[in-house]
Amino acid sequence: MTQLLAIIIDGVVYASWLFIIAAGLTLIYGVMRILNMAHGSFYAIGAYAGAGMVGWYFSTGSVPWLSFAVLIGAALIAGLFIGLLIERGLLRFMYGRNEVVMILVTYAILLILEDAIKLIWGVEPYFAYQPYSLLGRTKLAGLSFANYDFMLIVVSTLIGLALWYGLNRTRNGKLLRVVIHDREIAQALGINVSRIFTITFLIGAGLGALAGALTAPGLSVVPGIGIEVIVLAFAVVVIGGLGSVSGALVGALIVGLARAAAVHLYPEVELFVIYAVMGLVLAIRPQGLFAVASARKI
Amino acid sequence: MRLDSLKPLSLACAVAAGTLVTSVQAAEEYKLGLVTFLSGAASGPFGIPAKNAADLVIDAINDGTLPAPISGKGIDGRQIKPIYVDEAGGATKQTAEYRNLVDREGVDSIVGYISSGDCLAIPPVAEELKTLTVLFDCGTPRVFEEGDYKYVFRSHSTASMDNIAAARYINETVDSLKSISGINQNYSWGHDSWRDFTETLKVLRSGDIEITTEQFPKLFAGQYGAEISALMVKPADVVHTSFWGGDTDALVLQAAARGLLEDNQMIFTAGETALNSLGEHLPDGVIIGARGPFGPFAPESELNTWFQSEFTKRFGTPPTYPAYHMAQAVIGLKLAYDKAGADATTEQVIDAFEYMEFEGPGGKVSMNRGKGHQAATEMVYGRLTRSNGEIGFTDVRRYAADCVNPPEGAITEEWIKAGMPGAKCD
């Protein structure tokens, strides 16, 4: 019973973390048809910006609770800034190109940003551990869990609800869905697709940076941190279906629970199980669980 | 003679003079290739401290300011010119970089390599190019167990030492030890460490030890919530980890926040790098190792005092074991040249290096394994304690090199399973 509880909690916490990373990635793909390799860099920039500012904040001896606002605020500002810079400065000149070309372009951005991160923050590890321990821990069935991890579940739920509401219940969301369905018709109807692209990319970059910032308190922020997560994020969005936010949510839950079950029951297959699930889903539904299969335009 | 006709002559003289100056300078330089992680996840906790140590020691060797008995300026009377290469990129890239260092840069020797994969890939190339190479930080025992190299040396002990000593330490100091669990990285380092630790314990306790769970998360995974829960669900008397660098930091932070470190006896075989940054999260009683007699476990000596104080003064943080490993390698190389005498050939330096004993900042280093190419040192563990907020260690136990390192010619795994014959632990 204790083990089952641990699997569920661990799985949901891991899924929450994955969803926050994957939501931005799948949103950008859904709207812009860009499989954004640089998403890992947004994650890393968010982690560095958040950790750097939290470290500075605590050195001033200020109120500890406000560190959460500093963590998130710093990451969002950094993520939005770099997102705007990349979208306006580079990507907008390449819209309409083949998806493979866009993968190469964003991979180049990833490499450039990796070096830029080292130029800005150096290679020494950054720590922002104070928020992680600030919330204390809760004991359930004899097991201690960090309340910070429960907060991740709340944050990812809020992000999921905000995205659902924004896409389904607002005018801008409906415009965005029109662009998702058919970019050319949307343009013909007078929708400012370029503006929607910019806003979408900024939301995606902000979510990536937010994920990095929320992860930073639980580890040391070091070079290469963004590379590690991007592969996992891709697995999640591929399982759920590229471009589907609800698919990313389900994909994250599947990966999170499968991994937690493996860790507790068969630790030796912990890494394998994620990609086994991905392979299984792709074998049955090549387009992912939630993506709608579409005819290829010739 | 017209002025114009003088120009080509002047130019030719200038070029000739410049070439002469360059060649004289080159003759006075000792080009040392240094390979360490300058980017990627291993750069912060390992690569950069190692580079800092190399900078510090090379400057001191060039200035002749290393404490006695190390004397003389430079190597073989030549000023050392370091040429750094980033170790990131994998073994294939590193073998290409190695060839570049030798063929294009014309280095006299190379000190480098943190990754065990690189340490296994480089020696055959070093032999082919006949270049003196000192491996400074990698842990795999396979380098000299599976190979026989003339031009390759390793100036620190293998990772087997860490885990054999760890098993001895908990066997001696943990009351009513019945069970163990482990969390180690899912690649050769983690698997080998866990194997050496568990096999040694089985030998020491005649098989009377239960393994409750063994976790192998991916290298640089960063998220260990499920693994920590698994360790809590199946508790053991001791939790073993050979995590290093950023993975150690993440595990310490997440385990501390969930009380794993308070409720369980943990042993971090490579935990010393976390002391400076995350010491406040480590509770009293946690067992720490430094992959040798380094950092807080380094024996008192003039060289260690110099290294600690100068490193801290120059880089703002005390040296951790990767820094010690690098210092030990560069000092060992210089001492081999000193022993070989002036204008010695590479072969003469190799002869001098083989079976050499020298004092590094971490104490005595004996190059008496791997046919004189593999070092053996003592190993130290201690329990963290605090006095007035300052981190210190209690119950410190030092294990002689011959107690925790397999003897010359032995294969580690076979030696452990055979009951560690010939181990001298008194």
C-alpha cells in the first residue's frame, strides 16, 4: 500500500515537472510547426536567471517567502526577452520553411545559447535551494514528501487550466486555433498570423524558462542542464501527439507513472520504460495519442 | 642602392630573425597539453577546479615556488606552456583532439581526462603517437587491468579503492549492520562502484548482508524523487552512493528536504565536492569520501598547506579532490623529469616515472601497480560533524594503499571475490 502511494505521488510529481517543460514545446509546434530544439535553452536560461536572482535575493537578507516571486519573475523576464529576441531577430525570416530546416535552425540556436549561457553565468554551479526547503515536508503513510514537489502539481495544474481556458474560451485562443487548423485560410480571413506566432513563441519560451526556474531549487544549475531535459520533453510530446496540449498532459502522466512504477518495482528498466512506452504508442498510433492524423498536402 | 631594393632584403632578414626567435622560444618551452571538461555538466564541479589547480601548480613550477623538496624552475629547465582542450564531446572527438595536440601543437606530454570512456580510448593513441600521457582523474580500473601501456600513467587510485574502503568502513563502524541499499548512476562508474562495494561487503561478512534496493538513475537525471521514495519504502541500515558532481548536489538537496539523510545512514564515496556548496544540508553523521586523501582528509604537509592556501586565495574556494588529482598529476610529471635528469629522452622519463614514489598534496603516491604506471594511495572516510557551525570530521579512518587497492597484476573483481588475498590492513 505504501509502495502504491509512493508510485502514484512520485509519478504525478514527475509528470507535473514534465508537463511544465513539454507544454511550451508542444504549443509552439502546434501553432508554428516548429519542433523547437532551443526549448532546452529556455529551460536552462530560466534556471540560471532564477537561481542567480534567488542567490542574490537571499544575500540581501530579505523576506524568504518573496523568493518565490523573485525566482519566477526573473525566469519569466529572461525567457520572454530571449524568446522575443529569437523570434523577431531570426525565426520570423524563416517561417514557411520545411520543418526539418526549422529543426536545424533551432538546433543551431540551442548551441549558440549554450555558449552564451557560459559567457553570461560561467561554468560554476548556481544554487537556489532555499525555496525548496522553505515549504517543509509532509508525512504520508510513513514517507516524507517535500511540499515543494506538491506545489509543482498545483502549478502544472494551473498552467494546464490556463492553457485550456485560453485556447477554448477566449477570442485570442479561437484565433490561435484557426491558425493551427489552417495558416493560409487564417491569413486570408485577416488574422494577423505573424502576431499570433510571436505571442505563441513568447508563451512557449516563458513556459520553458518557468520550468527551469521551478526545477532550479532542487539541484545545482550547471552548464548542459537544458540538453538533458529536451529528450524527455520530446518523448512526452511524441506520446501525446505533437502540437496537442492535452496530449502533453496525458503523455507526461504516462511517462511519470511508468517511470515511478519502474523505479519502485523494476529499477533496472527505469530508463528503458519511458522509451518502451513511446515505442508502443507510436506503433499503435504513429501520430501520438491526441494528434489528429491529417492528409499530406502535395 | 635604391631604398626600394632594400625592402625585400629587410623583409627576408626580419622573417629569418622572427623564425629564429620563435624557434628559440619554442626550445625553451615545455608544451603541456591539458585536457579537462571546460563545458558541459562536469565542467563546474570537476573540469574547472582541475584547470584552476593546473594553472596554480604550473605557475608555481615555472616560478620555482613550489615548497621543498620540489625544486627548480619549469620542467627540464623549460617554462611550461599549457595548451587546454575541452574534454566534452565523447571519446571519438577526444582521440581526434589528442592527435591535434601531438601533431599540430607539438606538445611534449599530455595530462588529462576525467571521463572513464576517454581514459579507455586515449591510451592506444598515446602508444601509437609515443606521447607521454598522465591520466589525472578517471576511475575505471580497466585501463591497466585490460591494457599494457608504455607511454600512459595514472597518478591516482582507481574507483575500486573508494568502494572497497567504503565497505570496510561501514563494516567496522555501523553497529548491527544487516542491510544496504544503493543509488548509483546508470553507467559503468555507478555499476562498478556498486559491484565493488557489495562484493567487498559480502566477503567481509561472509555473505551476511541483505540488499533491499539498488537504484540506477540516468547520469545527470537531476530528479530523484522516485528513487528517494524507493529508498524510504525499502529502508536499509546504510545507503551507498557514488554520485559525483551536480548529481551529488541534486541528491543531497532532494534527500535532505525529504529527511532521507537524517533518517538513514548514508555514505557518499565522492561527496567531498558538495561540502563547500551544500555542507549545511548534510546532517551530522553522514559518511563522506574524497576519492583519496584529499581536501579535509589530506595529511598535513608543507605542500598541502601551500596548495590549500594558495588555491583558496586565488580562486576563492578551497580545492576539492579533482583539483588535488590534477595537482598530483602535474607534480608527478615534473618529478619524473627531475628524476630522469637534464635533457632526458621521453623513454628515460618513462623509466624514471615507473615505480616512482612521490609526495603530492594528498600525501604519498606510489606508482606500483600496472607495471609501475598506476598509482596507489591510501583512502580515508569520516563522519561529518559540526563544531560551532564549522564542518569537521569524526571517526576518521585511514586505509593503507595495500589494504584497499588490488595488488599488482590482479583483476579487481576477481581479487575481491577471492577474498582480497594479500590485503595489508594493519
